[in-house]
Amino acid sequence: MAFLKVAKSGTLSLNEKSRALADAGRQVYRFGFGESPFPPPRRVQEALRRAAHRQDYTDVAGLPALREKIAAFHHEVDGYPIQPSQVLIAPGTKPLLHNIMRAFQPGEVTIPGPSWVSYAPLARLAGHKVIGIPTAFEGRWRVKPEDLERAFLRHRGMDCHKLMVLNYPGNPDGLTYSYEELAALTAVLRRHGVWVIADEIYGLLDHRGQHVSMARLYPERTLVTTGLSKWCGAGGWRLGALILPPDAPKALHDALVGLGSETYSCAPAPIQVAALEAYELDSELHGYLAAQRRILRAIGSAVHLALAKAGIRAHAPQGGFYLLLDFSPFSDRLVARGICSDSQLCDRLLADTGVALLPGGAFGMPSGSLTARLAYVDFDGEAAQRDGERIEATATEHAAKMLEGIAALRKWLR
Ligand code: PMP
Ligand code: GLU
């Protein structure tokens, strides 16, 4: 008799490992786990306190009032019409991604790389074949329409649902797609009838506030996932939302609700009530979002600059809080020290310096690529928020611990 083989997700296991090292008194530079450093808005926290008495199960799809709020909110910020019936709420987007993959049967999932740690495992758990499309540093890790076309032509004629995951601003690359780039991809996707899972969980953290939702360009087959984990600083609260296409097949909707009912039942009622407050798009919330974007831009540039000075290649970040580091300029030196893969690199770094990075292999990169992801979230978000207009001047102070970690990394590389 055997058991299902499923490893603990790289993000969560590194988080636990770093915490254990820190608890044991080791200096750890926590670049490994992508968790928002900002607290949820105070009024949202207060709403959660007031909702503690809510012990009821809500509808599987979520509180009707919240589905309405989320529809109106994303209509306003993303500029496309959404009916509340298109919105499904769940305890995080991860179970939604799992259930979406399960609902499309049979299916195959195209994932342009590098890509977030959980997409490929979730696709495989649903029994799907995973088709990776490699991208390059020189092309800013963007998937090109011609590469997509080639991948779909190669798999033409297979009688199954074609799904593709598109995540931007991206985890692990911190980069986004322009309207024009998305339009070129859409032409290919439409021609091949592909369903897109647009993971836009970092959309509101586009550093310039210029996120373009895929649902605007490809409304008929885009499933947008989003939620409170990133822009609202509430990852551990577990609230995710899915926005289905306006004419999604009823069978798809029913499958998703059915799967939700047999697994998580509903998102926690108190969290949903607090989310009603989070999705209240007024000037205070606009200010909260604008401040986060400005802080992440300032701190992301400071960290990127320090890495560039150390000779480590990475693209300047455009959204979210990640950088994908390329250590290939050091490959000869690293090989001479017996380090030939991304995981050897990250293991040795953590052991020698306390710098915790996640190897590129966790994001679908070839292990010989000597890439790793850095999350620049090890700072006091609340203190940075207090700095307001001065943040560009004080970014390096806020980032001091991270800059110290990069200095240790630099020294180690020499
Ligand atoms: N997508 C991406 C790209 C992520 O970084 C994460 C990590 N939180 C998730 C999805 C899952 O988010 P949630 O907390 O909503 O499950
Ligand atoms: N998304 C975060 C990351 O990539 C962590 C949360 C998770 O993996 O569920 O580090």
C-alpha cells in the first residue's frame, strides 16, 4: 500500500526552516517567504474584532454582500464589468486554484516559467499534464506569443481542455506585462481556445498602479484569482476570490461550488465580514494602496541596486515584492567551490551566512540555472507607512537588515 507523494511547498517549508533557525538564535536574513510586511488597515482589523461572534457557515460561494462588493471593487479598479454571480469566495486563492484545476477534466496546463511554486503541483494533483514554456533573462522572463503558438500547435488535436496560468506582477520575477504584450498573447490564446487562469493577486501592488487585468482583453475565457493576502497584508486570514467569465458554463460554476462544498465549505464568516470593510474603495483605501506601492518601489529599488553593485543579475522590480536573482556571472567561482545547482547554492548560503533564498528550481527553473528568488519583505511595514512622503529618502534605513544580508551575500561570493 502506498500514499500520495506530495512534498511540502517550498515557500512554506523554507519559512518554517528559517523560523526554526532564528528561534535557535541564528542570524537569519529572511528573503525566503513572500508575506506582506504591512498590517491590514486598522478599520479592517476592527471589523474583524467586531465579527468574532459570527459562528455561522456562509453560502459556499461566499456572503452575497461580499460577492457584490468584490464585483464592484474590481469593476472600479480594473475597468471591466463584473456581476456578483461571477464571484466565488474561498479560504485563500490556493484552494481556488486547486479546484479550478480539478474542475477542468481532462485537461493540460501550460505554465510559462519561471512560475510560482504551487501551480505545477496543483495541476499534477488534478491529474493534468504540465507543459512548461521556458523564458529567458534577456527577454525579461516574458513569454512570447510565438513560443505560445508553438506550444499549442505541438499539442493540437488533443481532446482536452487547454489551460494556461499567467501570473503578473509575477512571483518569482516581480515583473509585469504591458497592455500590448497581453494583447499579442490574447490573439494566440483566442485562436487556440485556451482558458487562462490569470493570477492577479499582486495586481494592486503594481508599483506604478498600472496593472491591466487579463479579463479586460480576454473576457470570455479568463478566470481571475485575487484576494486579501497581498494588498491587504492578510495572508494568514485566508480569503481569496475568483472572478469567472461572464458567460462561464454553468457546469464549470457548479463544479467549483461542488468542490468547495466538499472541501472547505466556505471562507470563515468573520473574515468575510471584515473583508466587506477591506473592499470599501474610498479615499482612505486608495491612500493605503498608494503608500504600499510607493514603499515597495523605493525599497525594491534599494535592494535591486545593492544586488547590482554585488554583481548579481536581476531586473528592476515592477510590482509585488520579489526579485529573481541570476548568479550565472559567478558560475566559475561557484563550481570551483563545488556549487553546481540552485539548491546547492541556497543550502550553502543559508548555512554559511544565514541568507535564506528559495532556489529557482522551486519555480520550474532548470536546476543548473543558478537562479534564486529573493522576497524583499523583511522590514517593518508599519514604520515605513509612517514615513509617508519621505519614504524615498528613508528607504535604505528601512531596508537596513536586508542590505546587511546582501552585504553578507556579496562577501560570501567573493
Ligand atoms: N499566487 C501567488 C503568485 C502567490 O504568491 C500566492 C502566495 N500567497 C498565492 C497565489 C496564494 O495566495 P493565497 O494566500 O490567496 O492562497
Ligand atoms: N506566496 C508566498 C510565497 O511565494 C507564500 C505563501 C504560500 O506559498 O502559500 O512565498
